[in-house]
Amino acid sequence: MYKNSFASRAAVGALAYGVAVGTLQMTVVVPLLPRLARELAASPASVSWTLTAGLLSGAVAIPVLSRLGDLYGRRMMSLVTLALLVAGSVLSAVSDTLAPMIAGRVLQGLAAPLLPLAIGLVRQALPAERLPSAIGVLSATIGVGSGGGVIVAGLVDGDRRTVFWLLAGLAALAFFLVAATVREGLRTRGRPGERLDLTGAVLVSGWLVCLLLALSKGAEWGWTSPVTLALLAAAVAVAACWVAAARRAPSPLIEIPMLLHRSTVGATVASFLIGFALFAAITTVSAYAQGTLGASVLQVGLYLLPTTVLMLAVSVLAGPLMRRFAPATLVAGGSALVTLAAAWLAVLRGGGPGLYAATAVLGLGVGLGYAALGTMAVQHVEPARTAAAGGVNALVRVLGSSLAGAVGAVVLAAGGPGWAFTLAAGAALVAALFAAVHGRVRIA
């Protein structure tokens, strides 16, 4: 597909940049929430929807747009998601009230499928020996974007309009870079005659919305309130209907065997747990720094700067690492480092060098884990299903992040930052143990 190695590297670089920008929107509002409540004259519970809305739309968009990419072209869908990210950022930037800002955040969340779409593109374009390196770079940039969102907010000292205008500019640049460098041949399309599973799309969207609404608002509504319990019951019922429909559909949106097969379940579980641990740690660092240490938004960004820098460094080294170590080994080692970092943060008192060192270890661990998760998710999947497999992996990561936001907030309010960091450490430890055991299982 590419005439020379420079062209292929440029394409991978453009896609990696796009994935990083698409991930920024997930965390860029985390340190802005207290200021948004004051500026928009809204309650903290209402303002939290600026975070929840992006997670909800992202969770719904991942399986749908990833599947559309498999069927109709991943390059086109990548450009569509980036255009929506630009539109959502502009809408949020010009908004003076909460409702249009939430609408803008919904559009921004639709950038979540960029990673599986990018993995599908590079898997078709690159030779086998260069594929682990490229996927490692793409996967590691998720962590860069996750930590970078808080840093971007800090660099402009929490000015919401500047944050969203900056995000719009970064997304526009990503659009033009992808359009200029990325190519896609007909051989990357899905099987002839396949169509989008509309029933599956509706059912998946339904149970995800019910589940994430219950998780994100349960603390406010009450975990035993009729609304929360009804949403959880509806999530279970609709999910059961989706499973039954997916088993009968000729081309399901998400293939149930792909979720349960022993060749992909390792990456699925690890992605969920590492996503949980990272998001729980980042949001707790922000709350701890602003609440206990009295830090500004800029200082919060500086505290998390080592996390982003280390994740970026690991993404650069992804190629050599993937050639020397098995994906499961890297995931287990990275998860162990995340466990260490979160446990360190749990017992840490005050800021200073200790906080910077702990966030550096966090970045190293997440970078290692994410660099290998993409390869684990797709290495045993046929090329036509690459974006779908990557979409499943990205979906469970977003679900893990969403669950961390909901559960972490409850634990933080009830037990303080120490218990919230301990929760993140526990999730990472389970991921490390699971990946280590999974790595010893022979995949047929």
C-alpha cells in the first residue's frame, strides 16, 4: 500500500497522533469540573455530566463505528470521527450554558473508536514483522492522551474556552494529517454482502447507556433507589436480549465468541482492569491535589506530567519491547508497576518529589501495558475482523474507565484518597496476575 518506509511511518505517526488527540477529550474536563460548576451556575452533580456524556457516547460509538469501519472503510470512519471531535470541541468552546456543552461533549466522545480503526488500518498496510511495533505505538498513545488531557487543562490554567479551542485545533490538525498520509485499499473492507447489525447496535447502545448511567449517577441517586435499580435491571435484561440476538445474527455487531475465546479474553480482562486503574488513579490525583494540597489546575497537570512523559517514552520504545517480550509478559509487568505506583500513592502524604516519582512509575506501567494490549487483542483474529476485535478491547477499556469514575468517586467520598488509590492498586494487581497466568496458557 505504501511506496516506501517513510510513507508508512508517516501514516502510523498521523494515526498515533489522532488516537492521542481523541483520547485527550476523555480526561480534559476532569480538573475543570469545580470551575465549570461556578462559571455555568450549575450543581456539581449536573456538571459531572460533561464527563459522563463523553464516556457514554464513546462506549456506544466504539462497537458501532468500528463495525462500520470494517464494512465501509476505516480511513473514512477515522476522518468522520475526527470531524465530529472538531465540531464537538467548537460547540463546547462557544457554549455559555450547560446543555450545549454537554451536547458538544457527546460529539467529542464519538472519537473513542479511533484506536480500533487505526489498528485495522496498520494491520492491512504493514508487513508482519513491523506490525507489533506499530500497534504498540498506537496503543501506548492512549495513555499519553489520558494523562495529557489533564496537562492540557493545566497549561491554560483551567480556562474552559481555551481548552476546547485548543482541542479543536489539535483535532483539525489530526484530520488533515490522516487525510494526507493514510491510504486504504479495497482489500481492507469487510466481506461482500455484509451489513451493519442495526438490531445489535440498538441493543448494545441500550444496555451500555443503562449501565453507565446507573454507575455514574448511582451515588447521587442512591444505589438502592428505584431509578438506579431499574436501570441496572434494564441493563441486564437488554444485555441478555443482545446476547440472544447476536448468536442468531449472520454478521453480529460484536461476536460473542470473540469476547469469550481464550485468545482474546486475556486482553479483554486486562484492558478493563488497567483502564479502571489508570482512570481511578488520575481522577484521584486530581481530587487529592486540588482538595488536600490546594493545588491549581496547572499544578495538577504538572503532577501528572511524569505519567504522560513516561507513557510517551514507552510508546517510542514499543517496537524493540514487542520484539523481545511476549505481549502477556509486558501487560503483566506493566500492571505490576501500576500496582506499585497506586500503592505508593495510597500511603503518600503531601506532594513534592514522592508524588512526582509515583506518577512516573504509573506512566511507565500503563505505557508498558497499553503497548502490548493492542497486539494481544488482534494477533489471533482474521484481518477483516481487526477493527471489531480492537473495538471490543477499546470498549471494555472505556467501561473500566467509566466504572472507575463512578466507584472511585464513592470510595473517595467515603474513605478518602488512600482508599481510592488502594482500589486502583487492587485492580492493577488482578490484571497483573491474570495476564501472567494467561501468558502461560497455550493458544491453539
